[in-house]
Amino acid sequence: MKISSSAGTWVSLGVTVVLWASAFAAIRAALDGYTPGHLTLLRFLVASVVIAGYGLVMRLRLPRSRDLPSIALAGFLGITIYHTTLNYGEVTVTAGSASLLVNTAPVFTALLATGFLGERLRRWGWAGIAVSFLGAALIGFGESAGLDFDPGALLLIASALSFSLYAILQRPYLSRYTPIEFTACAIWAGTLPLLAYLPGIARDVRSAPLEATLAVVYLGVFPSAVAYITWARVLSRMPASSAASFLYLVSPLTIPIAWAWLGEVPSAVSLVGGVLALLGVVIVNTRGTAKVG
């Protein structure tokens, strides 16, 4: 597939990157008033309502019954697992460092592609993976108060893996459904398991500061409903590996956003680890893979 040069594709890509960069800071702001589980549920209840309203107006098609299991699995990985682990991870990891860890997702995508998309890793690919995970380890140590490894970093690595699986599962269905149709069903499917966090949510809503509640609403409307649709639109028009390479811009944008919004700056060790993590991602995706055949 050739990369689309249409203005709409590049606008969609830019919107996705900026909104997802802002999401890391918004999550930290929302965690001031909500537990990670309640935050995840409320965020996607808001997103589900927004998309449902749009779907009723635009008369979106529902998926075929044979596609429902795969779309539900994609939603479970890309919504339920990804965002739950991300929110719990950000309890102890700063927004900037969290974005650096989640940006190891293209490494997992490259590894998964060897098994599912007929690609193989060259020596450079394995070297890039080693560099990236060394960087992830440094971020984990840099976010700890002492010499211990911050367990929140492991949750964020798990979130990167789940996002990679979501991207791979999503790709084939974008030739059958429009980006909004697939995204709507994936978000609804991913929100259903989150209802397990319903007990006690009313108490959080009543006691949370207004700023935290506004952050949740922002997350539901923009980084969720809007950005997931624009990301699906990008994937429908350019190769997944090319699209993922632009997500490297998320971390450089997250750090100044978190500084302006929250006054957060990652530690020097975390920043060095972030550079290594992103360097490994670049190595894997530029010199590390080759098609079999």
C-alpha cells in the first residue's frame, strides 16, 4: 500500500498525535480525583455516548455477526486492557515517562509481525529491541524513589503490547468497514468489561475536584472518541508501520504538555532511558525487518 498524500490523511495523523500526547497529562490530572478503574470506565462511557450519538445521526452500519468476535477482541485489547494498565501505571509514573514507555509499542508490533504478517527480524532488529528494552528499564528505575524498579513501568509496557495487538487486529477490518464504524464497535465492546468498575463510581464523581472531572470528559471526547477515529482513518490509508513511525512524536509533545499542565518533568535517568527506548524503536522499524518470500 502506498502512503496516501491527501491533506485529510495528514490532518488526521496530526490530530491523533496531538490528542494522544495530551492524554498522558490529562490522565494524571484525572487521577487526582478518580481511581484508575473508575477513570477508565468514565472515560469510555463518555466516548461511547459521543460515538452513539454520532452513529444515530449518521446511521452507521453494524458489523456482520461473523466479524463480532474479532472486533470484540480488538476492543478488549485496545480499550479495556490498554487503558486499564495505562491508568494504573500512571499512578506512579510521570506523564512524560509513561508516553516514552508506551511508545515502545512499534517494537512489539515488529515482533508480532514476524508471526502474523510474514516478516522476519534482521540482526539490526534484535539489536534495536535490546536497546529499546534497556531504555524501558532505565525509565522504570528513573521513576522509582530509590534503586527499585517502579512496577508501574511494567504495566505501561503491558499497555504498549496490548496496543500493538489492537493495531494488528484492526488492520484487516478497515477494508470492510469505515474507520468510524470499526472504532465505534471496538469502543463499545471494550467498554462493556469496564462495567466491572461500576461499584463506588458515584462516590468518586461526587467527591472529585472539578478539574479532575473535566479531565475525564476531555479524555472521553477527544483522545478517545475523536483520536481513535482519526487513527483508524490513518490506518485505512497508509501502512501500519509507516503510521506507527509518526507516533514517535507523541513523547516529545507529551513532555512540554505535562510540564505546562502539571509541572511535571521526567528525571534525567528517565529521559536517557526514553532516548534509548525511542532509538531502539527507530532501529527496529528502519533497519530491523524484512519481508519473507
